[in-house]
Amino acid sequence: MSVPSDVLEFLRGYPNGSDNSRQSANLGFYKNTHRCQPDDLLIEELHENWLGDYNKLERKHGFIQWLFPIREHGMNYESQPLQPHEIAGIKNDPDAMKRLLTSYKLMLDFYGMQLVSEETGAVNRSLPPRNYEPRYENLVYSSHNYLRISRILKCLSEFGYERLNAGFLLHVLWEQSECKQLNVPRLSASMDRWWANCIRNEEEREWIAGMIARVRGEPDFVFTRDMYNEALARRERTGSFREE
């Protein structure tokens, strides 16, 4: 399956990109000093007011470019592509980096999930009082979220949180394989062609692609929760998903 051109540019580190020092809106937003548009909110206001407001998170569209800036133009003309100097500025600000994790947790909650470990990237279903089932149903039928997820994974990679990507991807694979959840053609196609390629670590990307291929191509193979936990623990212990 061919890798989409936007993902290839991401994997190559945007070799034709530039750095416009006059554009710093993303940096200001993550420093909690610049208001996103068109919603006119500081990032901490958005985090506080929109967590759990699923109708707003579903029907609003401009916020996602602000929460997860990448070095590509988005659909919100009032946002800006991420600049290399902004990446450095955010990574050097511990509070800004914590806000990026909060942004990820907010969207996981919207998708019916929760981040279990910031170290391994382990993800699981939302727990009561959150109800994951209607959130999964929304994710299955609301396909514009598939573009959002590609952006989220690219953004996490840009800021040194790429370890989280595998936790998300393999959680979805576990749901599809062992639990028969999130298992519809459009979602699987987005996962296989876009999401699973949004990892710059080549060994990790190939290992995840191999697991996906086995789930898709081997009727008797099941990617279990034990396999999920063991894989993340092995990577934390050895730095690699490959068997020791």
C-alpha cells in the first residue's frame, strides 16, 4: 500500500520547508498568551471548558489546528503552519509540553479512551463515569476525525512524544482484533495507510505494520491485550518492540 504524499513529507522532515520567524502564533498559544481563532480562547481555557463537551468537539473544526500544529496548512485559515523555531520554543518550555499532553488527553477522552501511562504511551478505554461506547460509535461514523488523528500523531512526533503513537495505534488494533470494535473499512483504511505511517522511527513503524498485516491477513491470529501490554513493556525495557 502506497504511503500518501503528505505522510512522506512528514517522514522526510519536510525537506522543502522554511522557517518564518515572523510567525509565532502556535508558540504564543502554547505559552497560554495567544488566543486561538475563531474560538477566541487561550489554550488553558479550551482545555478546561471543552473537556467532555463532545458536541462542541465534534462540530467545531478550527481548534484542532491550534491544539495540534504541524508543518502543513490546515482547513482553518486563521491558524498558521507550525514553524521550526516554534517547535524549539515549545519543547524548551515544560509548561507548554504539559499542555500538549493535556491536548492529547482531551482528544483521547473525546474518542472514548484514556492515557494510562505517559512513559509507555499505554491507552485504554475510558472508565466510568465516562462511557466509551457512544464515543467509539461516533469515531466509527464520523470520518472527519480520521484526518484529525493523522494530525495528532504527526504533532506528537514533532514534539518528542512519538512514543505515544504506538500506544494509540496498538490499542485500536487490539480493539479491532480481540474485541471486534472500531472495525469498519474506512477507519481501518485510514489506520493502515495514514496513521500507522505517522511514526518516524523506522523500526517501530515496520513492527507495527507487521502486527497490522497479521491481524488483517491471518484469520487465526489475535492481537490480545496481553500482547499489547507486553509489547509496550518490552519497548520501555529494551528500547525496541522486537523480541529480546
